[in-house]
Amino acid sequence: MTWLAGYRHPRHHGGQLLAAALQEAFAEPAPLWEGVRRIGDPLVVLPALFHALWAGRLAADLGAAMHERMPVWAQAAK
């Protein structure tokens, strides 16, 4: 997904608290929108989620069409 590369810049990271919240919300596979809304304002959370997907900290089937119900999960700690 070429557009996802737009979120590779560290400015989209969102900080340690948001990164930890993403890991917790998606510790088990969950629908994208459900996890985002659990964390907070989508305008703040979505860029950090996309950055985490780009960085490999979160995973999803990026070969499929992205939608609000697509499962997202945290990658296992390395």
C-alpha cells in the first residue's frame, strides 16, 4: 500500500503513551475502528495506527481492502 508509506515519518508515532495504548487495544485481533474508538479521538489515533502498521508493530492483511472492520493485531514482541 503506497499510501501507507506516507505514515512512515516519526512525526506520526504519536508518543509512547499512544503506542502503548495501540499495543494494548490490539493485543488480540480486533476490528480497526473498534480499537481506535477504544483509545480515543480517531484524528489522533489513526495516524499513529498507520505508522505502527508501517513500522511492523501492528499487523493486518494489507493485501485486502482496508475498511473499519478489518482485523488488526499487535506483532509479538521481538
